[in-house]
Amino acid sequence: MQGLQYSRDQGRDLLECRHCGETFPEGQATTDGWHYACPECEEGRGIGDGLRRL
């Protein structure tokens, strides 16, 4: 299970929240791989809308 936790923490790409400016791995912004939200402010939702790839 450590491999799964590693991939969730690292994510595939880095994301940046357009609302608060926080940068984080993609894996921290999703629990199901389909819906994304900023783990800090939860205002930024969706890649391309509230979140952007770096």
C-alpha cells in the first residue's frame, strides 16, 4: 500500500489553484481521479476552471 500512497502524494503533475495560488501534486486534489478541488481553500474546482497544470 505504500506505493499507492506514494502515487497519491506525488500525483502525475503539479497543479496551481487560481483562487489562492497554492501549488500541489495532482494526487492531493482528488479522491476519485475525476473530480478535482484545491486541498487548501477548496474554492478552486476542476482542472482548467479553478485549477491549472504547471
